[in-house]
Amino acid sequence: MARQQGALTDEEKTIVKGLLQAGERNQDIQALVNTGRSATVNSARITEVKQDNSIVPASAENLEFYQAKKKSYDPQTGLNLYDDERLIRAREAMLLAVQVFNSPTLKFKAEVFAVHANIAWTYLLHEHYERQGLDIIQEDGRALLLSQMLARADNPLSQGIRDNLSSLKKIRDAVEHTLFRRADTRFLSIFQACCLNFDKAICDLFGTDLALSNELSFSLQFAKMDFEQLAQVHAYEVPEHITTLEQDIEGDLDEERSSDIEYRFRVVYTFENSTKSKAHIKFVHPTDEDAEEVRNVLIRKEISDKLYPHRAKMVAEAVHQKSERSFSAHNHTQAWRKFDVRPRSGVAQPENTNKDYCIYHQAHGDYTYSNKWIDFIVSFIASDDNYDELRRFKLNG
């Protein structure tokens, strides 16, 4: 059976008539009309309009807008800036959220991610409901909130995705009142699931051409995750208000819902012998056929005394020899305090150190330091001003 070629709408007929009167060629008009059209028209439709004197040509203004609109299709996604503005903004908001989280130069990560991801999902569901014929504008003139759409019985999202977005909203609501400090990575699994869920939802609702997979494939790992750092994140001295927020986020979830991979992304990592070139991490959505069989191969990295061989007295002596400046154990204490390399004695989490420079040994309750720490101090005090600044640093400040 031949594919249906479609027919021109009344509006398109006036446009075609106007373009013909403007001197455009039939084949050029046909190509313009078919741009972004799901059912294309053939050249006969253009000829019919040319021969029909009852059709009134579109105004110059309407022709200009029509041509601008036809030039605004994205060849990869098929989205049009005028017809699909919400979907374009939804995709860009999620891409921006991930890019900000990945940026090594930005510190305002969890807050910005939560805000932009919330915007992305709001636009996505607005478009869904409007295409379903629902008026998304309420009596007060405001569009439906994300929380209102999540609570609807006809919401197209799974329970796990709705739970994830409810937690995301709580994080977003806390942004204007809360300093997250070093707590960004505590919400990493929620953000990871949010990205994967968004990619699945936009494909399910609007077609696979809109997938963010190509753009997000490099960034879903969130800026080259340091697994040693992530393993230590729960040992940080997290502010009480962050702990309270975490409790509030999961307070309404039972064990089954809190362990849903669409709510909080989880990966079990196994260590295998592997060459560096073959080591990799593969993320898959839980609905993929291979999800249960994926094995994540990592290179084994063990913390060793060889990486942190220097006690504090040894650091002071090495810095003195390399810099040829007077440098005592007291100066070393000033250095690690000034640069927040390790916590003070007696804290609840003594292992909360800067792993580039220092590590805590649980077995004998003390700290050792790396060669990199010695080199850093030597480089810093090479300047007379920096050297004087360090020696003036107040330990009780």
C-alpha cells in the first residue's frame, strides 16, 4: 500500500499561494512545506494551489514568520523552537543541571542541580498534559506545579520516579535556607537516578529522537567519580541541617520504595584483575535487558603506607631540607591547619582528611603524609610573603 502523502491545511494553502506570488519555485515551496512535516506532500498539491484562484495569499508578515519557523527545526531531535519550546527548554535545563554538577570550577552544585532538574521535569510534564488536552493554567493564572502533577492519578510516571522527584523537590526547597557545604555528593545517587529517569521519560512520552543519551553519556558519571572520595563521604562531619534534610527526604518511604533504583541509583562494584585499557564503568537503566548481568570492572586501588610514608616530624625535616628555610613541627601544624588538610584532634570523624596529602590510621590513631604534601609546602613557602604569612598563622584562630 502506497504511503499517504497528506494534504495541505487551509493555512498552508494561503502560505503556498503567497510564496507563488512572491516568485518562489514550486520545488522550493514543496521542500519548505515538508520541513518538519510528519506526512509530506507531493508537487501536485503545490500545483493545485497555483491553479485555484479562490485561495487568498498570506500576508508578507505571515510568510516571513512561516519561513522563520520552518528554519527552526533541530535536525537531530525534530523539535521546533516555536512549536516545541517546552521540550527544548526541558532538555536544555537537564543538560545544564548535569554540566553544572560536572564543572570542576563550580562549588554550588547540589543546589543548582536541584533547581534546574525541577524546571526540566516541570516543562516535560506541562507539555505532556497540554498535549492530553488539559489546561495547565489554574484559576490564579499560574501553571501547575511539579508537585501537583506528581499527585495526579493520571500521572504517567512510575512510583519510583515520583519518589525521586519528591525528594528532589525537598532538596530544591531547602536551597534558599541551607548551606550544603560538602554535602553535594550525599545526594549523588538521587541526582543520578533523576537523569536516567528523565532520559527514559522523555523518550517514552515524546519519542526516542529526543533522547539525551548522546549529550549525557560522558557526564552521567558526574565528573570522573573518585571512588575513594565517595567511599569516605559518609564519614564527613555533615551539618545537622543536612542530616535532617536526608531524614525528611526518606521519612515517608518504606524499605522497598527507598531501594527502588528509579528512586536512588545504586551500583554494586566488583574488583577484577584487568588491564587499564579494559577497565570501565557501564551505567544501564534498570529496564534494560542486560541490567541484571552488567558487571562493573574497576582497577583495584589500595591505600598503602607507601603513599603516605611521612609522620609530622619527618615532614618538617623534609621541608626544611628542600626549601632551605627554617621549618619546625609547629610550622607544620600551622600548615595543615591553614590548608584544612586534616581535622583537629578529638573530632568524631578523624578520617575526614584531604586524601591528596594525608591519611588517618585507625589502628594506631595518628596521621601520615604524602610526598605531594611536602612538595606543596615547599612550593608555597618559596615566596617570602607566603612564608611569613604561614608563620604568622594563629592556631587558635
